[in-house]
Amino acid sequence: MRFKKHLLTAVIGLTLSFSTNASELETLINMLHENGMVTDEQYGRLMEELAENKASNEQQKAELDEKLAEATKPSAVEISTNGGLTLETRDGQFSTKIGGRLQVDAAAYGGSPDMGDGTDIRRARLYLAGTLYRDWGYKLEYEFDNSSITDAFISYDGFKNYQIMAGHFKDPFSLDYMISASNTMFMERALPTAFNAGRHVGVMGARNSKHWTLAAALMGDTASSTREADEDEGWGWSTRGTLAPINESGKLLHLGLGFNYRDLQPSNTVRFSQAPETNVSGVRIVDTDMLDNADTMLKSGLELATVVGPFTAQAEYIRTSVKRDNISDADFDGWYLQSSYSLTGESRPYKDGVFGGIKPNRQVGDGGIGAWEMAIRYSSLDLNDGAIEGGEADSMTLGLNWYPISMLRFSANYVHVLDVDGGTYDGQEADVFQVRSQWAF
Amino acid sequence: MRFKKHLLTAVIGLTLSFSTNASELETLINMLHENGMVTDEQYGRLMEELAENKASNEQQKAELDEKLAEATKPSAVEISTNGGLTLETRDGQFSTKIGGRLQVDAAAYGGSPDMGDGTDIRRARLYLAGTLYRDWGYKLEYEFDNSSITDAFISYDGFKNYQIMAGHFKDPFSLDYMISASNTMFMERALPTAFNAGRHVGVMGARNSKHWTLAAALMGDTASSTREADEDEGWGWSTRGTLAPINESGKLLHLGLGFNYRDLQPSNTVRFSQAPETNVSGVRIVDTDMLDNADTMLKSGLELATVVGPFTAQAEYIRTSVKRDNISDADFDGWYLQSSYSLTGESRPYKDGVFGGIKPNRQVGDGGIGAWEMAIRYSSLDLNDGAIEGGEADSMTLGLNWYPISMLRFSANYVHVLDVDGGTYDGQEADVFQVRSQWAF
Amino acid sequence: MRFKKHLLTAVIGLTLSFSTNASELETLINMLHENGMVTDEQYGRLMEELAENKASNEQQKAELDEKLAEATKPSAVEISTNGGLTLETRDGQFSTKIGGRLQVDAAAYGGSPDMGDGTDIRRARLYLAGTLYRDWGYKLEYEFDNSSITDAFISYDGFKNYQIMAGHFKDPFSLDYMISASNTMFMERALPTAFNAGRHVGVMGARNSKHWTLAAALMGDTASSTREADEDEGWGWSTRGTLAPINESGKLLHLGLGFNYRDLQPSNTVRFSQAPETNVSGVRIVDTDMLDNADTMLKSGLELATVVGPFTAQAEYIRTSVKRDNISDADFDGWYLQSSYSLTGESRPYKDGVFGGIKPNRQVGDGGIGAWEMAIRYSSLDLNDGAIEGGEADSMTLGLNWYPISMLRFSANYVHVLDVDGGTYDGQEADVFQVRSQWAF
């Protein structure tokens, strides 16, 4: 009965699947043949059938494997959404992102001067951006509220940590301005953003790493600039370096230094003015009016920021010097110190020398109350210099931000202008109460 | 021993599978052992091999199950198109929709006054809309033809049947205006749409259910409004309630009531005018001209609509009262009655107090001729009141709509102005013949 | 023989899989029964179990097949990207494409007249286009740089090789203008593009096949035209036929003929002018100024082009005749001959009577250097006719194009105006050096 044991073993071994145990069967048949329990003729037929069935089984197994491989292979393209649409090829060669933002404001004003209460679509943007063959990037973003192109560029990202860009984008200058308007601590940037460098058509080289960044750009004029056909357009250069000796999750020390130069041809004029950190009414509480005979201007900025867990502090000083023909140069400056505290514990993210937006630890609808953040700021802007009496303004701002989910933000800001010294609104103190609803992704 | 060969053949043929019948084999081996046909030593080896093979088979089966589970699990994101693009996460948390519409018109005019024949892009819009974490919604739509933001809002939909919105959207008022311009019965809305409330920046709460809806909004000014920096912008409120005691597929009785109030600061002017249900020529056959000293205005509207199978009837009466300083108030009103009949049997869909668009039962290319709809309308608008002689106009409109597929619509309209009574075009009768090509999704 | 039954049962239980060998087992059992090795009772039980197991195995097999079929079936929608986003339903019924282009220029000028150096966003467009139920097409494209609608139409493609369009699109006239601005040989089209027919609202029928195309359009005015409400807008017709007796990959002979007629109401004016193939400065070196009393104009154009491997040559002559009231007619004309040679061997693609863009054989990042193309052009434009002294200009242009990957293009152009004869800039010779960065898909 020995053959039976072998038979059983064979049967057991066979029991399924993929690994055909034909070898054991073969052993068994050979054994039976040796034992004389199958004739030579029978043995021949058995071996033939065995070979046939083996081949058939192997083919079936191959087909199943193939089907399973096809069925479980990842798709070439991955698509996802966190608002808008993101598409990525799994080989990392291509990506496409469609996104946008909407900011809707309402404001009521008190004190003096008279400022008109009202509502406003502050920003309404859509963009298409992406990656081409891994190393190249592109973006086109449009601001529908004032019908203007914001970011529009092509970039080369093939050198690790380095980026080369050509197109229309922000001059690298001033931390406050580099931070996306969706992620600023308050609804509006601080008073010294009167000196922000804006966007121009140009080229930029940048290096971004964990502990330092450096960017330098050569820029022509804005996309929307107009001029006489025979006049050269304005141009400038801009550079910004940042240092982050401490840069861990929830721990940051940031230092920054920037310079921005601009040739003011062909108009040879420049004007600085500022609203009290509000945009619904158009009142500018300080304003140099048009300064003529202006040749060039140089802006210099110093940045300091820190994050300690839920606490963020950020400060900047910016000085602007305007060289004028046959008139003494004009110098203006401003600074702010702002700080926020997240009641729900979130830390402000930081990357490549710029702050990102707060992401709630526990979202509404997920058992949480979203992220709640309180903020306070002191801003100062001095547009007086010699005969130029643009006015000097100081303001104090309180802010409350609620991020129910990471794509949404509701803000309430109260701004008190402490004093205007000089200019049209000399001695006046404005009060601003404003709220914003925002989606951004 | 012939049977053995067969047995072997069978065993070989068996070679793979899922459900290991090891329990039966075990029973067999135990039996053989009991019968004394296998020795204790053999039995031990058999049990060992059995266990090994059982484990190996189970593992193989588990691997296969896992692969199959992975292969057949639904993707996290579903993407589809019926024009544009729709993306939905299968968990219902997120969705994104990109869509738009295009309306291209051509018109020829007869009778008097002189109106310029021509062509026009009537509407050319794109939008990005979606859902964020199930409960939140957003939209941004732009009208490229006149470079203006139409819908731009954020909404909270977490309370069943309720919706809260903030942003820029239509004041809830007037059935004719609430119906999307892609879905109106005729190419242009009826004459009384001179009183439509438009879009403003504000907040709205709405309740929508099968048999009634109620919406109330507090609105500032339009997104594109301009004003002096020290002037408060205009504001208003709007409310609309609808009742649908009968609301089944192909059977509807709709009643609606709406009020719209507006403070006309800061311009303190208002103007009503209307073209003869055509937009290619800019002639306005009735026109109050600018009414000054206007403080506030209140619009009231009454709606009635019914659907019986392929037949739809819709009527509205709107009255507008303008309160003026030191001048007697001005009152204007208008009404229309319009009816359509689908020759191919489609019923006009209705949801949340508003009509949707006709969807053909059998599309062109699918063995059908699309949907064909005939429509007739009588409109009246009276802009005369006391000293204000804006004119009163009555018009009759015939329409033919062809929807070859559900995203396309081709329309031909003939408008005959029966009479203008008063105003610049007193006594004149205009004839309008116009056609439209439309895609919308 | 009891054990045999168990063995058989086990064997039967194993049966599964794909190829159930139940028939062989049945044969065996029958044989054993015949041989008297199993009793009738045993035989009955065996057959019963056999049937049960057979059913169970077949069910398992069916389930597996079903799962595999589900797992391996192609998704209904395919999504891909080569920049932007393409979505296609696998049944060919629907497709959606989101794409765009960006062109950023910088230019420096020498010689005379004075032209202002500077930078410019030349084009910044996004579009949504697609297919609806296989036979219908749509597109909406917007030019963000000058806030204008470019392509906006609906098309019917249900007749093989034929296309019917309604909406806003280019009049079919002039090879140079029909080629997408992303694919032109030089940064700007040749001087005679002063006579291009532009885009209008209208309808067009076209036939496209390998060896010939014919298009005819009836057009109203441009989407952005303005006029008095009582004036009819301008209209025109346009037709273009092309012949390609040789049209293979890398081998082409193209001949084209076009006519474009336009009624110049309501303004009854027309103006032709041209910059020296540059767009950064606005200087127009030839300019007829506004010609009044202009009733109609007829443009006629002759096209010739050839491709031989990496070599392309393209030439056009266009004549424009303006019929004027009570004044003798005005006739202007222009021509160009341009040629390019791809250093990396690529041939310029051609389809439906129009050239496409160069696609590099070996891309940067893929072991290649992209495509490099040199080009040379001679252009001539004569805007002098009798008393009208708009000036005649001839220019020579050298170009270098680099396509590192198929979606990107960097161009450098040098234009030398050989002479201006007549007009404001009589006798002047301008030099243009300009560069462009472009992404397009």
C-alpha cells in the first residue's frame, strides 16, 4: 500500500493553485510503475497526460498571474482634490493643478476721516499650474476682480534646490509680501507694504534649502504697464536672502535681508500711499502724491520672525530712498511687529523663507472646532520727508482667524489708527472693523 | 489498475483551486490509519505534509484574495464628463466641477425704431465649483463677454435642506431671473426683467424642500460697483418664498412671492429701461432715464407656474416703488405670461423653486431627433408714472427651441412689439427675428 | 474500499479551479462502479458529492472570473496630461481638454525710429474644449493679456471630413494667420499679416482631407465690436482652399488660395499699419492712418509652401483692395518668403492645410538636446497707393528656436528693416533683437 501514501501526498500537495505539484505526481507514477502496479503502456499514457495537464495548468496559472498583474498595476495618472483638482502621473514626469481663491470682505468704519462702509470681492483668482517632464514648471493665474495677470511663468527645476524662472511674478523682497495673501496673519498686510515691490516681467534665479534661501531677479515692468511706443520701459533688480538657523516643526528663527532697485523711467514719477489696512473703502490716510523728477529708487528691508509652537512673531523694517533730479532725495520708512497665537495649538508652517497657512489639527466635521488664531500688530509708516508731507501713520490691529477646514478661513479684524502726523488727514484717528470669508487651494 | 490511471489523471487535472478540502483529506488519512493501511510512521509523515500544504495553500489563497480585493476596490476618486469635468471622491467628501456656457446670437430687425442687425456673443462663462469636506461648497464663475464676476461664493450645506451662503450671487427675487439664462424658455427673459434684482455681495440663508422654499438675503453692492472712498455703498435685502403643493415628475403647481428692498445710496439715482427681448442691438424701447433724488426702492413680485406633461405655463407680476426726496414716489410694474409645449414629450424639470432645462428623451445620434419645444409669451412693462414718461411696452414672442443633445440648444425667436405707449419710441412697433447657438454644462 | 470513497471525495473537492476535470472523475467513478470496487450505495453518494462539488467549483470559478473581469475592465474615463489636462471617455463619446499658452517677450531696439526697449506678456490664454456625444465639439478660449475672447464656438463633426461651426473664430484666410501663434516660425508673423482677416462671429463650413481643404465662412463682426444701437454691424465672407498634391511625413507641397470680403459699415473706415515684426514697443513703421469713405474691402491671397525633411519654406502674397465712396479705390499688397532648417532633423508637421509645431525627436532630459531650428525671412509690405502714403517696408529676419521639450519653446529673433519708403518713418532702418519664452499645450 505504499503507493497509496504517495498518492495521498501527491493529492495533498496538489491541493490548489498555482504551484503545481506535478513533480510529486511524477515521482508517484514512477514508483507505481516500478512496483509493477501500472503497465508500461499505462505508464506511457499517464506520463503523456501528466505532461499535457502540466502544460495546461501552467498556462492557466500564467493567464491568472497576468490578469492579476494587470488588475493590480497602479494607474499611470493619479487624480485627487482638496478643492480644485490635482493630477499627477505616477512616474513623476507630469502634474497639473487647477486651483483658485476667493476673498469676500465687509467693512464698517468709525472715527475720522469719513470712510465708506461696504462690501468687496477682495480677490477672485483661478490658476493652471503644473510640471512638464519632471524638470519644467509653468503657471498662469488670473485675478478676476481687477482683470489682471498675477503669476505667469515658466520655470526650470532640474537642478536640485535651485529654480530658474522667466515670466511675470513677485520681485523677491519683503517677507510680508512674499507670504501669499491667503496666508497672511491679518486680512491686509501691514502699513509698510506701501513699499512692496510688486510683480514684474523678468527672470529670477533662486536657491532654497532648509536653513537658507537666496533669490536674485532682473525685472522689466509690470504686465499691465503702459508707455509711449518710443520710451524704454522701467526696469529693476531685486534680491532677498533669508537665514533660518532654527527650522524644525514648531520651532523657527528667521532672519531676512532684501534690496530692491528700480529705474523709474519713463514716467520718472513715483507715489507712495496707504490705506489703514483695509481695502473696502479707498481712503488712503497717508499719501505722498505723485513725486516727479524721480530717477531711481532703492528699497532695503530687514526681516525677523520666530515660531515657538502655537506662537508666531514677525517683524520687518523697510526703507525706501528715491533719487530725484535737481531735488534732494526723498527717504521714507516703515516697520511693523505682529504676533499670533493659535488657541487650538497649530504651528505656522514655514518653507523656503516664507510662512504658509495654518492647517487645523482637528477640522470641523471631524470632531474638532477647526483652528482658532488670535493676532495683534503694531504698524508704522512714515511718508514725511522734508518738503514732502505724505503723513506718518501708526496703527494697532487685532485679528481673529477661524479655519474650520484647511481650505477655508473666516477673519475678523479691528484696526485703530493711533495717529496720523502730517498730510491731508493730519491728527485723525480711524477705526476699522472688517470681516472676510475666504476659500483658497 | 486502470482506475488508478484515471485517478491520477483527475488529480493532475485538479491541480489548482481555492477551497482546500484538507478536512476531507484528513478524514481519509485518519480512516486509512485506522484501517491499518498506513503505518504509524507513514501516518505521522502524512499529517505533517498535510499541515504544511494546508498552511501553504491558505497563504496562497489569502494572497490571491488580497490581490483581488485590491484589484476590485473602487478608486478613491471618480471622474466623469458631460461636457467640462466632474470629479468626486467616492466617500462623498470632495467634489470639483469645471463647466461653462457659450451663447452666440444673430439678430435681424424690422419695423421701427431702427435697430442695428448683427451678431453677438451673449454669454461666455467658465466656472470652478465644488464641495469641501462634504459640508462646504464654493464657486467662482466669470463672464468673459463683459469681464465680470458672476457667482463667487462659499456655502455651508451641513444642515439638511438648509444652505448658508456668503459672497456674490443673485438676490433671491423673481422666478424668471432665478432660472439660469441657459434654461429660460426664450432667448431673453420677459420685459419685466427690467426689475430683476441682480447680483450683490452679501449673505443668504435658504431652505429648500420638495414642497416649499424660503430664502432671505442681506446684500451690499455689486462686485463691480464704484463710489467715492468716503461714501457708504448701497445695500438691500431680498426674500423669496415658493410653494409647490403639487410637485411630481411632469406635474407641478408653483406659487411664489418675493420682496426686494434697496437703499440707493450713494448715487441716489435709479434707472429702468428695457430692450424688446433682444440683446444684439442696444436699443431700449422704454427707458425712465436717470431718476434722481431716489432714496430707496421696494420691488414685490408674484409668481405662478404649472407643468402638465410636455406643457409648461409661467406667469409673473412685479411692481417697483421708488421713494424719492421732495418728489412724489414713482411706481412701475410689469407682467408676463409664457407657455411652452414640447413636441417630443419632455417635461420641464423643477427643483428648489426654479425650473431647470429640457433634457431630450431621445438624443440625436441615439436614434432620436432631440427635443423640440414651441413657446409663446405675452409681456408687458409700464415705465410711465405721472411726470415720468418712460413708456409702456407690450410684446408678443414666439419661440422654437431644439435640444439635439442635453448640452446643446439652438433657438429661434420672433418678437413683435405690439405698441409702445409714451417715451421716446411712442407708437412704434419693432419686429425682432433672432437665433442662438448654445452649449452649457 | 471505504477509504477510496473518501479519497475520491477529497479529489472531487479539490477539483476546482479553472478547468474542472469532473468529467474524468465521473469516468473513474463509473469505472470503479463497473469494476465492483464501489457498492451501488457508495456510488450514489459519490455521484451526489461529485455533483455538489462540481456545482460549488463552478460557482467559485464564476466568481473568480467575474472579479477578474471587473478588475481588468478598462475604466470608462481616461485622463492624461501633456501639460493641462485631457479627459476622454473610452467609448469615444466625450472628451474634455483644458490647456493654454504663455508667451513672455523681451526686446531691445536699435537704429531708427526710436522704439522703447522692454518686456511684455505677449499671449496668456486658457481654454476649455471638448467633444459631446462624439459628433459635437465646443471651445472657449480667453486671452488674459488683453481681456478678449479668442475661440468660442460650437461645431458639428458628425459628417466624415466635414465640419460645421458657429461662434467666434478666425476667418479662413492666409496660411500665416491660420497657423497657431504658438507654432509660427518666428516670434511674430510676417509684415503682410497687417492684412490678416481676424476673428468674427459667424458660421463656417469646412472640408478637410489629406490632399485638399476648402473652407467658407459667413461672418458678422468681432466679439468686441461696438457701434450705435441703430446701426447694422459689419459683415463679410471668407473662403480658403488648399491643395497638397504631396503630403507625406517629411514631404510636402502646399498651394493655397483665399479671398476675404468685408462690408465696412457702420464706421466706413479702415486702417492698415504694421510694426517691424515686434510687439514690445508699439511703434508702427508703416500706417495708412484712418481711411474714411471706405465701403468694402476684398483681400486675395496666394500661398505656397514645401517641406523636405528638416527644411521648410513658406511664401504668401496678399493684396487688399478698398472700395471708397467718391474717391478712387485704394490697393495695398505685401508678400514674404520664409524658410527654416531643423538642425536636429525634425520635420514641420502639416495637417488640414496648416502647419503644426516642431516636436523634438529627442527631448532634454531624455538624452537629447531638444529641437534646434534656424529660420530666415524676407517680408515686404506696401501701404502706399496714390495719395495715401502709408509707407512701404521691407525687412529681413533671422530666427533661432529651441524646443527643449515639445511643450516649451525659446526663441531669439533679429529683425532688420531694410528700408521704409514713404510715410512717417520714410528712410529709416530699425533693428530689433527680441527673445521669447513660451509654454503651450
